[in-house]
Amino acid sequence: MKRGVLLILTGILVGAVGMSLAHQGKTGSSVRVLSTQETEEQLDGKATAATVVEVTLAPGGAGMPHRHPGPVFGYVLQGDYELGIDNKPTTILKAGETFYEPTMCLHRVSKNPSTESTTRLIAVVLHPKDAKRLTIPEKPSDLDSRPSGK
């Protein structure tokens, strides 16, 4: 039992570090894990957990393109947030607005479009309990080979 708990905690830590790295871009951006909770529901037949994170993007800050192993539900707490997933046009969300990212979609734009104010958001990632990472960095070669969406 202790070994299982240790394995879960290690997975959460690795996932949090991965999520933090994906959101670190040009400037001081950060990701802070607020909580992780195992759930009774399953995702694609696998036991799941939900991790809540706070993402802070400094003025002009941007994250690297990435994917998540489960759906993401987000809420913009402060500032503006530019979001681009898959080949859909980017959108700028204001404080108080929400967003959704489907499982394994390409989160290609994660940016604070302001040069003056900080952006903060809360994201809830539903993921397989045994996921090694909450954020999967996208390789530049994968970005170059994606469909144009035209």
C-alpha cells in the first residue's frame, strides 16, 4: 500500500514538473500544483485523478506547445490569456472566462498577450492515475508536419 502511494506521489511530482516546463517560455512563467485527487470515474477504462494547477504568465510570457493525457478545464483568474488548440484560430480570454481542451489536443499557443500585466489561471487536468506526465511537450518536427486546417 505504501509503495502504491509513493508511486502515485512520484507520478504527480513528475507530471507537475513536466507541466511547469511546458509553460515556461520566453519569460518568468510558473505552474503551481494546488491539489491532486483520485477520482472514482475512469478515463478510457483507466483509474483517474484530477490535478488542479495555477498557471502564472508574466507580461509577454508564453508556454511551449504541448498536449495533456486527459481533458483540461480552465478558468482565467486575472489578465488576458491567448489560447490556441489544434488548428483552430487562437482566442483571447478575459478574467472570468473559461476554456476546455480535449484529451491529447495540441495546445500550440499558451500566452499572455499583455506587455504590462500578469495573467493567472486555474486549470483542472483529468488524467489517468498512472500518467507519467501531465504535460507532454511537442517536438518541433511534429509541429511542422501537422495539417494546415485549410
